[in-house]
Amino acid sequence: MKGRAAIVGAIALLAMAACESPRFSEEPGLDPLGRALARTESDLFGATAIEGEGVEAARERYQDWDRRSAELEQHLIEIRRDDAALADLLEAARLRKSAENLWRHYEYARVLRAMDRLEESAAELEELVRDHPYCWIALRLQGEVAYQLGDMARARSAFQTEVEVRPESAPAHFRLAQILVQMRDVQEARQALERALELEPDLTDARALLSQVLVQEDDFFAAVRVLEEGLALDPDALALDRGLGALWLDSGFIEKAIVHLEKHPDDPGSLMLLAQAEMLSGDREGVLKAYEAMLSLPSSQDSPIDVQRIREEMRLVRSATDEQIAQNRVTGPGELVRILEETDEAIPRRQAAATLGKIPGSAARAYLRRALEGDRDDRVRRIALQSLVTGPEDLPLLESVLIGPGRDESAWVRKGACDLLSRIASPRSIPLLIQALNDEPEVFSAAREGLIRLSGERMAIGSGESMSDERRREVAAQWRAWWARVSGKPPRD
């Protein structure tokens, strides 16, 4: 009886706003569930298909479905563990399903999904969307079901079409971005997330995901900024605090991580990260306090807590010696960054840059890039450059330092860029070195030595400093001619 009552409540919700239809209410043989389902066929939901329906019509036509489907989903959640109730609801929906009644068809696919009959749900949605390609509420469900089935291409297509129908919907852009991240299309995902935040700046889930995307793009400061901007709008946003805490923790800035993670003592995810941060800071009592807070929270399906594991971790922490706890302590890059950005003496800054270059992660790279762009000491900048360049993917950085908008004012740093280019076995290195032949004598010498190393050719042996300007121009012209001959395209002057 309880399950039956839940079904009636769910179906009644669908009929609340529908117009009373004598044609359906007078049909013989319909039980209360059938009559409730029948009444959903009203002008409100569009009883029949519109011939040649376009994007603009669809955008308005299905607007109320968004609210109605959310109400249905809530009731499906409430009865999700009642198999008999779900089965009754599915059978009622199946009997009333009609190709000419979009809402009934959509509802049937939705209930199938709630019962984890995903392939059947996908087949129903395929039919619905084929006949009504701009029914964006069905497209959304199709994308969600396809994602659960692991069909990323179909999910992307469905969400992309939803965005085309509803370009002003921030959640639509966010759903598309989630799939793009899964498909490793990071640039497209970033664009979709930035558009979502333009439309809805307080969409915290989009901010959290954009931060992760920016880290993948090695744009650490942008990742931090997008989370901090969100916290300025909503200082208590859990997803943003947890995201920023995790970002600082992964980057070795333990104290900064703790500030954000300890703000949410009722969130198991934040507490687990907090326990890790306290361990890395060597604070035994902090670790135990975080674990005790976790044990005091109720476990749920959405936030499960592994009590046995936590108690075992607490036992290990309590039994560890002070020396063992101290061994877990990590000296993060925070102190090195402080020296690099706040100390006036050049030698400590050079040492800090060299040490920071040995620390993996996007945060260390971000601070080294900042030093490269703004430190007043050319040796610090050269050390930063050497640490940042690891392979062909860093050629744009070397190009910027040599001849681009970020051209370093120091010939010694530009000479270092030539040395690094000569160690990267890439055809793209040679044109850059040929262009560097137009630079000052010491840079010319480094560029020519790099060309000899990469090409095996030996032209105009001798120090660039001992050559006249005219002779250096002749050598540069020889190298340009050689490159035009071997590649078929001359480098830029």
C-alpha cells in the first residue's frame, strides 16, 4: 500500500497543472493511475507533435517540462528502493505511452532509466529524439543515459544539440563540458565552462570543473583565481573551498589548503583531505581530530564513510613514533616562493628558483613562469627558464623569450634559450635558431652552435664576438639558404 500511495503521489503531480479533458476522463476501464496519466495529455505539454517544429518553438514549448521532470525525478528518488512501486509505475507509463504524446513517451523513458534499464531507455529516447530533434528535455535525458552507458559520442551529440536549442542555459553548457572533459577535449570544455559562468557566475560546479581544466592546461594561477572569484560570490560554497583546498594540497601549499578544508567540518570529503594535509604538516593531533570528526558524521549513499578504515588509520597514527610522524612532514614550495618573491638578495632567490624547479606540479611551474617574466635578476630568470623547458612542448616559451612578445631584455637569458633549443631534437628548433642569428654576438654564437649540433653542418667556424656585423649577416644568410634548400620553406627574417 505504501508503494501504491507513492505512485499515486508521483503521478498526481504530473496531472496537477494539466487541463481536465472530458475525452479522457470519460474513457471506460481507466483506473485512477490511468486517469492521472491521461490527464497529462493537455495543451500544457503539447498533446500532439508540431509539424516542422523549429528551435524557437521548441525552446518555449518544453519549458514547463523542465519543472515537471524535476518533480518526477524527485518522486522516483523517493521510491527508488521500492521495486514493486517502480514496477507498477513503469507498467502504468508503458500502457499510456503514445508516439503522439511526447510527455508520456518521455516519462516512460525516464522511469526505465530509474530502474537501471538503460538500453531500453536509450532506445525509447532515440525514437523520441528522431521524431522531435529539438525536444531539449529529451535530449538532456538522452545525453545522461548515453553517459551512463559509456557512449560518449552520443552523449556529446545530445548535449551539443541541447546547447544549440538553449544557448542561454548555463546548465546546458555545463553538461556539455562534463562530457568534453571525459573525452579529453580540454579546450572545448574550457570554452563551454567559461560560457556557462558568463551566463551564471554562481554556478559552483562549473567553477570547480573549470579549475580542474585550467590545471590540466598548466594555468595554475587562473585555476586559483576562478575558485577565489566564486568564493567572493559565495564565501561558504563547499565545492569551491574543497576544490581550492585540494589544489593547494596537491601543489604542496599545506597551510593554504588547511585554511579552506577546515571550514567544512560536516563534509566527509573535506575532512579526508584535511587529514592528509595535517599528516603532511606533521600534526598528529590534527590528523586524529579530522578523523574523529568524520566518525561523528552519519554515513549515507551519497557520502559513504568507511568506519573500519578510518579507525585503522587512527590506530596507526596513535601508535606511530614522533620520528615516524616527522618523516611524513613535507616542506612544500611555500617557503621557496616567499624567498623568490619577497627577498631582495639575489643569491637566495637563485637558490630558491633552482630548488623550486625540482618540485613537480603546476604550482611550481606557475611561480617559475612568474619569476621568468618579472624577476629583476637575469640569473634567476635563466634558472627559471631552464627548469620550465623539458621538451618540444615548451618551444613556444623559448620562442617568446627569444623573439616574441615576452623577449627577455638580457642577452645572457636569450643565449640560454638558444642552448636549450639546441638540446630539443625538433625541426621547429632550427628556424628559431636561424632567427636568433640576427641577435647580439653572444646570442649569435649560441644559435650557430645549436644549428651545428642539430644539423651536422659546419659553416663559418669562429666566435660570433670576433666577427664583424657584416660577416654575421653573411653567415645568417648562408643558414637561411641551407634551410630553404633542405625544408623547402625559408624561415622568417
